[in-house]
Amino acid sequence: MYDATQAETVTIGGHGGDRIEAYLGRPLGPGPYGAVVVIHHLPGYDRETKEYVRRLADAGFLVLCPNLYSREAPGASPDDAAALVRAAGGVPDERLVGDVAGAAAYLREMTSSNGKVGVIGHCSGGRHAFLSACNLDLDAAVDCYGAFVTGTVPDDFPLAVTPVVDQAPKLSCPVLGMFGNDDRYPSPENVDELEAELTRLGKPHEFHRYDGAGHGFFGADRPNYRPEAAVDGWAKILDFFRRNLV
Amino acid sequence: MCTYLTVKADMEGSGKGAQGWFPVTDASVYVDHPVHAPFGHTVNVDFLNPALGAGARVAVELTEESARALAGALLAALDAAPPGLASASATPPPGH
């Protein structure tokens, strides 16, 4: 079986037609392949996120991760860019949706695309993945421990981060949720609330919750890494994408 | 968790970053995941000059204990020095 992949930086059209940087991973066969937009976490367009891109490409998907901080910090190291954007209040939701839309359009136009596009994000990217699935025509969405999909944002939080569960009636695709039971943001109660709402609305969803795991359990370079949960979680993510994107 | 909460302060002084010394105009303090320190959460302090770009940054990631020790050390050092010695008003700007 031919298994060559390629990963490289490309330029795509983002929100408002802005030209933004993105990291593309793809199998080099003729396809047709399903595609995935990877939304990086608040700490930025970093090495770990690029590894997710390559892993998904190796699994047989066209994968694109837009650098959400391209505008504020072109060429900066990921941690410096993240600090700058964080200090400026984060990424506006509308711009995030526009950047994911641009990434999805880029993927659909690739000659080896089968036309289907999913989205995945961790942490702040989990909320962003849910938000994208509520505002764009997608085929699958994976929310890995996204905070503030449900719940209450504390009053003293200066960012314009608001819960997005009220947008759930607009969900365009099935949702896979991956959560750690020791997490506080989102807490198990926040996850219960989301699951109940999706059930009430009749929206297809599949949630997996791991004991002994907290926030960020997929992050192999961090102390919160939980290999049992992460290994099982990756298998479920790939299975979900294969069922919905292939 | 991503707390998102950032406490900011205006700064007058200098810092030494990856490209050498630069004037520091802003500081950001936040409790969140560190990039490098081997802990789930740390108190992160960035000394910045946004006008010079994202790379004009001196970053530290400290445990809660370390951050409190640093805050105490800053106040202790100031208390031990003559009042106003390090004040911006003690050194007139050039031309005065």
C-alpha cells in the first residue's frame, strides 16, 4: 500500500479574504480522501498541533490547520504569538468561523478530496470546533474538552467568551466529545448539560468520559498527559472520522 | 483550564529578550497552562513591547509559591532601598 504523506506550510484565504498561514498535511495518493480542519489551542500554532496534523494525514485524511494568529503576529514563534493574542483578548468568534470556512473550502478544492470535511479542536479549540459546526456546513466535529460550550463564564473574565450551546440547534453534523472526569473547565456537570441539550434537540453525538484524566489529557508533552485515555481517545477519533468522512 | 483572565500593567523599564535589550511598556500576568514549565498550571508573566512586535517579550512561568516569593522579594527590595530611589520621577527624562 502506498503510504507517502506530505506536510508543509501553505497560504489560504481566511475570514474576510485575509491571506493567512496554514499547515497542510496530506496523503500523496490519488484519493478520494476525507478532510479535517484542525483548530489549534490557545497556546497557538505549535509543534504539538502540527503533529496532530501529520498524524491525521498518516491516517488517510487531508488535514489543514490555519494559524489563527497569522494577522497579529506573522512569523513570530508560537508562544510569543499566543501571548500577544491572549493579551489582546483572543480570537473573535466571527473571525474564527471565517478562518475555518476558508480552510474547509481549501480542502474541498483539493483534487484528492471527496468533498467531506470535519473539524477537531482541543481546549479553546474544542469550543471553536463546536462553534464551527454550528455555523458551517460540515460532516463531523470533535470537541476535545472545550471549555465554555456550556456553563457560566465568570464575571471577571475580560474576554468576550460566551457559551455557545444556544447555537446547538444549528449544528450541521455529528459531534464526538472527549472529556476528562477530573476537568473543571469543562466540568462533568458542564458536559452533562451539553449532552442533555444535544439529546433534547435530537442532534447526533457520542461522548466519551475518562476517569483519572483531566484537562489536556491528549497533550503528550505536558504533565496532564494520560496515555490510556489518549490512546483510546485517538482510536475513537479516527473511527468517528472514518465513519463520517470516508 | 484556560482561564483567559489576564491582568495587565503599564511598565517603564527594559527587558532582555531573544533579540537583546528592548524598552518594556507592558506586562501581562495570567494563570494558565505553561509552554515549558513542567506543571499543569503556572503564573505566567510577560514583559512586552507590543509596538516592537510579538517577539519583544520576556516570559517567565512560575509556580504559585514562586510567584508569591517573587512578589515578596520585589516589595522587600523596594522597602530596603531609599523611598523613591528607583521611581521614574527620580530620574528626569533626557532634555530636562
